[in-house]
Amino acid sequence: LLANKSLLGFNHVIACFCDQDDVWVKEKLELQLERYLQIEGCDSKPVLVHSDLEVVDQNLDNVADSFIAYQGLEIERNRFPHLVVSNLVTGCTALFNEALLDAALPVPKNAVMHDWWFAMTATAFGELVFIPSPLVRYRQHGRNTIGAKQRENSEATGRGLVRRFLSLEH
């Protein structure tokens, strides 16, 4: 969270999700903040900027250059009707503003994943922006909560998450 906003010359509150086992590329925040500031009305509506990831093993050796390609995701489907059934935002790539924090919090107890909830809230009430460059090295190991799955392995997991999401109490 950028706490001392006056040092940056603007009055935006910016936050990111950060997983302790993933590695941000050096330019991640700079590139995301630059893209965020290009969005018209970025300070008055919920905005989430996310990126692709490089999939790496526990030793940071490359597994796949693109998480999106590795999982067979269709990023052009990054719109609310599609996000209701399939999350395309990985939390450790997300940068978002105070308006999204206000709109998305508190995350419902029955929400499948916090990053999915933030993505749906951004698309429903503001803007979701994708940067195609991998800005995070997404470390895969035996303790990943979800992890990267090649397309043929990800479909069964996706069906289970959809069933869980559709069972949310309203």
C-alpha cells in the first residue's frame, strides 16, 4: 500500500496482493502504475490492473513463459459475464485502487477466492486492465493453494470452482 501519497505527487491509494513465494520482476509496480494512470477517471472508479506470469519451479527455473498460454486461458474473455464462471486474474499480479477496496471489501465469507472477487467487482463497477507481459515469476511447488495447471489438468479444477461459486448464499 502506498501510504505516503504526497511523495508521488498524486492522491491515489494503490494496493497489491503479494504472495510470499512468488517473485515480482523489478519493473512490476512501475509498469502497472503507469498503465493505471492512463485510465480515464482512474481515481473515481474501481480499477484493477493485472498481468501475465512466468511459471517457474521451486528453484525459479522456467516451466512456461506465459501462465495464460500454459493454462489455455482466453484473456479476451476478461469481462464480467465470463468472470462469473472462470477467474482470469491471479492475485499476485493485481494492482488496484482505493475505489476497488471500498467496493470489494469485505470479501464475502463464501467467496471462492479473494482475487476472483476483486476481479468481478472491478469488471462490474469499474475497469479491469490486462498487461500481457509476465510481471511475476509464479513459483510452483507442492504447497500451492491453486497453482498453475496445464490446460488438460485445469478443466476438472475449474468445474469444481464453478460449482462452489454457484452455491454461494446471497
